[in-house]
Amino acid sequence: MSSAETELQAEKLPERPSLFDKLISPDLSMAFVVTIWGGNFAVLKTAYSQIAPFPFAALRFTLATALMMLMLWWREGDVKFPAGSFWKFLWLGLIGNTVYQVLFANGLAYTTSANSSLIASTSPVAVALAGGLIGLERITRFTVIGLALALGGILIVVGSRGASLSSRTIFGDLLVLGSVFCWAAYVLGMRTVKGHISSLRATTLTMMTGAPGLALFGLPGLIEMQQTGWQKVGAAGLFGIIYSAALALVACYLLYNRNVRLIGGVKTTIYGCVIPVVAALVAWPVLGEQPTLLQAAGAVLIIAGVLVTRRK
């Protein structure tokens, strides 16, 4: 038996279900995640008008990491790395948090929300292909059909919102694409974390190892803000920090990583295809962009793709 197959067998035994796991299904928890992440595009674009991407990422991750450490200490009594796990969580934190956030935050600043949501929604394909190649994910015919339906729906929804490649957005598009590969590596890496380490501890440790790099990237911008004052930072900037730290990072990362360990990387990541639908619905009251019948048809395809992929 190969090492990849051994790890896959180990992952068949998820951590012991808690009361939360019994009451809140993966489908319901991922509905919450995609709702928060779908709104996060608009929140970030608004916050970036007041705070530059690097200092913003440093602030939100510092706050999120502090919250996670307090939660872990309260629930499990310490914030230690299990024996022999430091290097694994170091590279997971660097790839899944530091490098991913640097690429995504700057990509979003240089491209449109429509382009970034379209590119980011290809994550399930990246996870499925990479996971299938290394033996961590089983790719069935339902997986292929579901991904095809979901991606077709994404093209319709996001394309109708104005997603298009151009010389003006290509740099940002490539940065967001790079973040997709980082996220795929992070998801598959979390699949190899054994069940005796809780999802709370695993998520917290990757935040702890990823936050320092983001703090260093954001330090020059934070120093400049300190010198010029925080007058430009209004309610939108402060709301963006709290929303993206407490909800988009702490709550969503915990639920996301819990589901990766319960149902697998592809079946969890496929829910990300619903994010463009949520983003379009958020843009309706916020930006006045009324959804069209074509977007509704795309939404139906996306939901159908998720349901097909979840078929046992």
C-alpha cells in the first residue's frame, strides 16, 4: 500500500463527532460559509478604499489569530503544537495563510470583483485534480459531472456580471490564480492532519504560523498609517476588519476545516462555486445590480453541481 493510500485510509476515521457535528450538518455549515465569503468580496473592496491590502491583511489576521488562540486555550487548555507537528503546520500556515492572502488580497486590488470570484471558484477543480493525482481524493463520475455543472453555472453567473480578461486586469487575475493553487495545497495538506488533532487546534496552529509573515508584509503600511493618522479609516474600514477577521476567518475557517476532515476536500471545496451566486445577490441591494434570468439559470446549474458531487 502506498503512503498516499495509507493517509487516505487514516482520513476515513474523522475526529469524534461533537454535539455541534450532530446538530449542524456539513451542508448547513457550508451554507453559512459561502454566505459570509460571498459578501466578503464587497466588504474587502470597500475596506481597501480606506486601508491598503497589506496593512489590512496584517490587522485582520492579527485579530483573528488572537481570537483563535483564546478560543483554543478556553476549549483545550493550551495552544501547544503536538509533538513532531511544528514543521507541518509551519508550511500549512505559510502556504494557506501568508502566501495565499498576499496573492489574493493584491490580486483583488488589481482586478474586478467579478474576475476574482470567477477565478477563485476554480478551487474545486484544482483540489480535485491535485488530490486525485496524489491519491488523497477519490474522483468519481459524480465528481466530474458535478464540477462540470457548477463551473458552467459560474461562467454564466460571473460572465453576465462583466467578468472578462484584459491587459488592465491580467496582473491581478494571475495573482488570484496563484492564490487558488495555494488554497488547493492548504486544503489537501489539512486532509493529512490526523484525527487526534481537533479542527480547532489545527486551524489555530496554521493561523499562528501564517500571521507573522502577513504582519511583516503589512508593517510598512501600518507605520505609515501611524504617522499620518487613522483619519481616513472610517466605519467601512473598521467593519471590514471585524467582518473579515471574526466571520470570514475565524468562523469560516473553523467550519471549512471541520468539513474537510468530515467529508473530504473536493466535497467541501465544491461549495465555493456558490459564492458567485451569493456575491450577485449581495450586489443587488448594495450596488443596485438586479439579477437576471440568465444568472438565475446559472445559479440552478451551480446548485445542481453541488448536489451531484455530494451524492454518495
